[in-house]
Amino acid sequence: MSDTKFSKEHEWITLDGEVGTIGITKHATEMLGDIVFAELPEKGSNVEKDGTAGVVESTKAASDVYTPVSGEVVEINQSIVDDPSKINADPEGGAWFFKLKLKDKSELDTLMNKGEYDKFAKETSA
Amino acid sequence: MNIKKTALYELHKNHNAKFVEFAGYSMPIQYSEGIVKEHNITRSKSGIFDVSHMGQLFIKFSEDITSKLQEILPTDLKNLKINQSKYSFLMKENGGIYDDLIITRMKDQYMIILNAACKENDLQIIRNKLNDQSLEINNDLSLVAIQGPESKSILENVISNISKLKFMNGENFSFENNEIYITRSGYTGEDGFEISLPNKVVNSFVGELISKGSTLIGLGARDTLRLEAGLCLYGHDINENTSPVEANLKWAISKNRIDDNFTGSQKIKKQIEEGVSKLRVGIKPETRVIARESTKIFDEKDNEIGKVTSGTFGPSVNASIAMGYISNSHSKTDTKVFLEVRGKKVPANVCDLPFYKKSYVKGEANV
């Protein structure tokens, strides 16, 4: 998925037309450990780029989930709320968090590509 | 200050431990399996815990020492049998707790196991009480726990005859020609053993336990296991400002010591007779949301009635669980309360402890 973009807060986004699908990266799940709780934004709500749009908790600690772009929440993935262990199992696939109707596609330009993110993740976790 | 390491540090590293600083020690928080799997391995099979950061204090036995120790511990030591262990508290003048501990009457000495973060302060209190500044924590010994249903047969494969030990009893055994001391006890709610043995043989010993089928478990799972079992963590669920009565640990005060004199005894006696204003209880949120330490507790009329002292997700009960202090008027089982998490009020219920049913192998009554 070369068109996947990444944020410094360890979220990923893929775009399909006007709608972006957002989740947290595998690297993020490895840092968090076993995720046991997830909270998602409400469908129909508007979220602002870099604002909080959910929470994940591991047995150790709680972490906010940020949205990498602004938009309206058009769909949420209830299955990860019901079984948060899915996030550890398939973070960059089936365990996406929410879908947004993007407000401003140019916000994507501020994000990193795969190569840049991998380098960033390696440097910041050292 | 230099960060300390236990004798098992390299072994942890070789098993891909992630380390965390705990009470001045670099300790494994988890290994490659992760906290939930390590938790489940301990409940279903067997787990090994390095608890060598805890203080091991040995005090030569005499009747005079017994009397003096009774002045700072609310436990009947005079009737403690050889090789018997008791859970006790190093008491503070205000009825609070300096530390919780396990004291074992060995043949010629007492063994006291102290929390890592408290051990230096405890040592000074005990030195002063016994008027013996030469007392030292024994740093030549490691402490290893093996916990879970398969632990008995695994340990029996390494040390013969450990199966005869009863819960909260110990005995001397031998490993590679070194004397070691094993008690049947633990901090997980499972059947298990704690082994005190010289640093020089601990790597070989733990290596044998692993080869017989047990698994290294980190401090992360140790915390979820003990919380499911309703056991207190010092510095969180109990501290210098909580009394054993408020902590719902009255059972650990020997009945024949309630009218006796020990540090804080007047306060304790008053609390037993007149009741307390706050009490430690179990709390179960109605959703999966986790109520961590310091989460505020409210009643149905939005009055603040207490605070959470420990909270996590319990893998074996598959639910969010917490313990905390709550005003006595709301401490009854099934009382509906609300927990303030990230600005929202989450409904929860006061519940009985433990969350997870214990499976100790009991001998005679120990309380």
C-alpha cells in the first residue's frame, strides 16, 4: 500500500475517493502492548486534524488516538470495540478505527510516506 | 543513583525482556509473549517471577526478639510454629502501614520479606526497635516465585518433596549442594512457591524450571494477576495513611493481639470497635473502560465518595476491574457508583474480592 500515509502520532490513513480510512500502526501496537480497550469517535461527528479522536488502553496505560486529517466521521469499526485484541492482531488491515469524509485533501501532504515513517519510528523508539 | 540489577538480569535479557525501572531496579515488565499471554500462562500452566528486588531480612530467633517484633507487627508471633509464615504489617504510629510483609519463623531465625521500595526504611525501623544497627538485608540471596497449577509438578522435578508443603508453610531444601528455603505462597491467586536461594545458583535453578516447562513472567502480568486475586500493592492500595482495618485486612491482625500493645494499636482498636469512615472494596465498571489509580468515585447524587487505588483489565475475568477506598456508607456489595474517566461518568458496582477465585492448597487454618 504505497499510497498509505502516516502521522507522527503513529496513525495511518488510506484514501478511497473522498473517504479516508484511519487506524494505528503496527509499530504503535508494539509499543503499547496488549490492547484491552478502545473508544472511537461518534459517527456523524466532526474531528479536526491532530485532535483526539479516540482512546486505546493497554494493560499498562491509556493513549489518545489522534486523527491525521480533518473531516466528518462516516463509519466506525465496532468490531475493535467489542474485541480490542484485534488491534494487536491486524492493526494495518481489518482493525481500522474509523472512516472520515475529508474536509481538505491537501492536509494529506503534511503526512509521511511509508519509508519516511519507518525511519521516523525507528529513530523515535531508539 | 546507579540502577540496580538482580542476578537474573542477563537471563531476562536473553529472553527478550522489556525492562522498566522499579524501586531502583531494572526489572522485566514483560517478555516477548506480552502481558496477557504471560498472565494466561500463569493461570493455566506455570510462570516464574524474579522478585529478587524484594528485601530478605534474617533475624536470629530469641524470645526477646519475638516480644520486640510484636511491638511493631500486629501478629501473634509467640504461637507461630517453626516453618510457618504469616502476612503482616510494619505498623506506623497513626495506625497506617509502613510496609506489608511476610514473616516466617525458621528454626533459628525469622525471615522477613519486604517490599523493594520500602526495605531500607523498614530496615532502619527494625534496627531501632531491636537496638541492633548491624542488621542488614541479605543481598547474597535471590528470591524466585513459581506460580500456577503446573508449578508443583515442575518444581518437584527439580527439588524432591516440595509437594508436602502446605500453604503459608516452608522448609529447607537443597539445590546443587546449597541450602535453599522454599515456602508455599505467592502473589497471583494460584498455587505456588517462593524460593530463597544463593545468587550463585539462581541462574541454574531458573534454567531448570524453564527446561521443565515453566515460563518467565514479567511485572506487568504480576500486577494483573494480583489485582484479579484482590491482593494489595503497597504504595497504591495501602500506604502510611491507610490502616489494615480500612484496607479490609483486619483478618491479618491476630485476634489475641487486638487488645495488646503494638505501634498504632490504640487507633486500630478504636477502628475495630467504632468502625471506619472509608473501606477498601472491589469495583467493577459496567463497560470495558479501565479506571486507573486516582480515578474519582461518585455516588448517584454526584457526591465524591472515594478514589480508585488500582485498576486494570483482568484477562481471566475478561472485564475491567479496580480496587479503591470508598466511604463506608457506600461500601456494600452491589452498590451502584460512578467512576470519572476522561470527563465521563462510567457506571460501576461495588463487588466482593477477589475477582478471580483463588486456588491455594490449604493446610490448617492460618488466620
